[in-house]
Amino acid sequence: MEISYHGHSVVKIKTNGKEILIDPFIRGNGLTDLKVEKEKPDVILLTHGHNDHVGDTVELAIANNSLVVAPNELANYLATQGVKVHNMGIGGAYEFPFGTVKYTLAFHGSVYETENGEVINAGNPGGILFTAEGVTIYHAGDTALFGDMKLIGERHPIDIAFLPIGDNFTMGPEDAAFAVTLLKPKNVVPIHYNTFPVIKQDPNHFAQLVSNSKVQVLAPGEIANYN
């Protein structure tokens, strides 16, 4: 398995002969190293409906016949755009040939705004637990700190967690560091920061606040260590 970070909340996973993108916000993401026309995902996993997470999903999915796994209402909308979808709900898990996906709670919003200004109800936001090849990845999506992160960590030993630290819209560095004490992952990668001025943060400050897990501050395109 290969896990890499690509700016904002974009994560790429290569496993079981498949390439998976989580929250592929590429165009408009000044921190990413990816180009839409060069990406060939087999699968796209979405945490919620905000435009900086859905990103280029429709274009990528149609061009590559990708399967898009998303919360129920968001999946319903994407299906109307010609996308092949698998609908899921918070707390539900499904075993795909490429790995198991389970949606967790996330405390945030979730609406999608179309190019013509229409606002689409994208249902509940979520985090994603993805397990393949004996490795469990937790992508928290956009979320506040919440106590049930302790349950997530107890129920699912996490090898690597991707946690937002940008503050303003999500957890800031201090709350994200406390989330680490609840989740108890082996490794942590900060995400969702510095893309826009309002979420500017120093990831090394976050790293200094964490004492019980290994923090990896990754540049876009860098591969994460999950051991």
C-alpha cells in the first residue's frame, strides 16, 4: 500500500491494484501537486459535500469510470450528474474488493453549490475509516473535536489518521492534538490548513502539541509512513 498527501484534504491510496482519491479538490487548490487531466482514479471517496472536498469528482469520475463512494444524499446528487455511485450512511461499513469503507461521525456542514448557484443538500458530513491490507486509515474530513473520537479509536486501531488543523471551519491545532489523545493512532498527518488565509496554521506547532503519536508534516506529493 502507498498513501500520499496532496494538499488541503486530498489523500491518495494505492492498494489492491486500485488507485483511490479522497476529497479530490484539485482545481482551485493552490497547494496541490496534482493535475486533473493526469489523475486516473479507480475509486473516489468523499467525506462531505462542500466544494473544497467534492472538488473535481464529477469530471474525474466520468473521465475514468470511477466509482464514487459518498454519504447518501451527496451520492444521490452525483448520480444525477452521470456518476457511478455507492451510497453510504454514517456508522455503516461496506466491504469492497479494494478495501472496507466505514463512515464515522463528523461535526460540520455539508451542502454543495453548483456552478449556476444552486445549493444542494448533501446530507450528513462524515469521516472515513478505510481498511485494506491490514492497515486502517482514518480521514476525519472536516470536523470539530468530539468525544466519540475515543470510541472510534477503541473500536478501530488506527495506523494513520489525517486530521484537520486549520481552525475557523474545523478543529484548530490544540483541539486536533487533543483528538489524537482520544483516537490513539500510530501516525498523524495534519490536513486542511494554509489553503486559504482564514485557515493559515503552522503544522509544526501542531506537531509540538502531540506527544503520544508520530506526527508527519507532509508536503504535497509526499508519501506517508503508516508503520
